Amino acid sequence: MENLKVPLTHAFADAERAAVYQAIFSRRDVRGQFLPEPVPDAVLGRILMAAHHAPSVGFMQPWNFQLIRSEAVKRRVHGLFEQANAEAAQMFPDARREIYSRLKLQGIVDAPINLCVSCDRTRSGPVVLGRTHMPTMDLFSSVCAVQNLWLAARAEGVGVGWVSIFHEQALQAALGIPAHIVPVAYLCIGYVSHFKDKPELEQAGWLPRLPIADLIHYEQWGATDAAGDDPLTATLVAMQADIQQQGVYPHQS
């Protein structure tokens, strides 16, 4: 225990740590539960500020946040979704297509606020610390901002739904986004009637949650712990079983 004293001094108190895990495990991609009540500016401000404090490569902060409240703009964007969604449905085999047709995949018109998070890949010039050999790190940074926003929103009791079924250039044109700015996430934001117990696609039988132990590789790709010899494997298997069977989060004993 002596060796644990230093790192434990930096840990959150139990209730604070539990709240972080609660936000992570109860976050949902919201599509059909939006309420018409407006989100107060103070709440929206906290959510956006959380997004703005995401990590970014070279501290370039490449994100932009474009608020859409206009019904006319929402309906224009919804039309783009409808077109792309009809195309997407035809890409799946018949059995999948039938399930796909029953899914509600957006809340564009229903949500009080739409938000387009985009990435300005030119913001810090052509050479960015940390992006010299992995140029997509600015896009990944913008996704980190989305995740910060999503978790903060969940903590505030606000729902968020990510809509990705668009033609990128059509969305840029509809929102007046310059060609060099990359739309990363189109989000529907608002208070909701409820948050689902499980992700909607999991509930609908689209795909199951994968066993995390199958996704851990040790030292080299493909070196998984199929025999269950590593103690971490048993820990992960037990955690996932608790979550699936009882809804117990890892911060609980």
C-alpha cells in the first residue's frame, strides 16, 4: 500500500469519481426523446466550455461550434439527411434493411438546438507540433471536443444525438461552411423525456456489445489472452458481466 500513497493523492473523492463514471456509462445517442423546452444559455455555455477544454494536438484547438436554431435551416439539413438515409438503406442486405427502416436515426427538427462541430485544419499553419507525422490528429482532437461536450451534457441532463448520414459537401453548402473547414459532427441537443437503459442499436438487435477481453492485445498485435492467464482479463470479464446483468458500473464494488 505504501506505493499507492502518491497516486491516490491525485484521485477524485469517491462521489466525484462515481459521477464521472455515471456520465460515461449512462451517456446515450439520443434520437427520439427530445422535448421542446429550451436549454438555458448558462447550461449550454457550460457544455460548450467543456468541449473547448478538450485535448488538442499541439494545443491548436482546431474546433468550431456552429449553432443552428432556425427551423428553416433545420429543415434544410433534415432534407439532406432524408436523401442520404434513403441511399444508405439500399446498401444493407434485405434483413438488415428491414431493421434499418425501423430505426430513428436523427432528431434534427425535434431538438431545440442543432450544433455542427467542425475542424479548421489550417488554424496553426502547415506545421503543428504532434501532427508532423500523423496529420489526422487535428480531426481526432475535434472528436475529443465532441466527447467532452457529450459527457458534460449528460451530467446536465441534456441529450445529444450525433447525425452522420449526410453528404459532406451538401452539409457544408447548407451551412455556408468554407471548403477548407471539415464538418466533424452534426449534433442534436436538448432536454429529453428519458435516457434509454442501453444504447438504442444494442436494444434493437443491430449489434451486441463486444467482449472487451477480446479486444485487449498484449505487447504485439494478436497476442490476446484467450486462456485467461492475465489477471486483468478476469477483472474485465467480471466488470462487463456486472454491467450487463445488473447495471453496476466499474466504480462500484
